[in-house]
Amino acid sequence: MDTQYKSHDEYRFESEYEEVDTTDRFGLNQEQRDELISRIRKHTSECHSYWDSLYELMETDWGLYSGEGQWTEEASATRRNRPKLTLNQLPKFVKKIVAQTKKTPP
């Protein structure tokens, strides 16, 4: 058996010039991935800024519907040990609209 073995330096020299595939499973290289991620982050921040005001209004509405948001913290603090009367009239109107919507779906 006449086998020739390569030295450690010869292996290292060959691997330096090997063509390494740097694309991922979608066929994107590192620069394309970075550009795509930056575009996604930009669009995500635009979406958040667009919908933030709507979500704030929704939280206010939900607080009024549940009855917890009808007293502001300042008004609640001034009442301390005195009762805070909450007459929650919204659920009956919401139930009425939901029932009508269920009867006649769009």
C-alpha cells in the first residue's frame, strides 16, 4: 500500500481557496438578508406608529366597557374612602349590536 498523506499545511492551503456557498435556503446571501431585515424592521415600525393611536383608543373603549376606565386615577384619588358609583350602560348596547350582526352577517 503506497498511500500518500497530505500534511496539515496542504489541507489548510486547499481550504482557503474552496468556493463556499454562503446563500441560505431562500437563496439570499448575507448582504441580501441584511437588507431584507432592515426593510422588515422599517415597515414594522411604520405599522406600529400607524396603529398605536387606534390601540390607545381601543384600550380606552375597553376600559369604559368593562367599567374600570370610567373613573380617572385623579378622580379616584380625590374620592379616597368615599364610594365611586359606576353605572355601566355600555354592555347592553354592545350585546344588541353583536346580536344584530350575528343575525345578518356581511
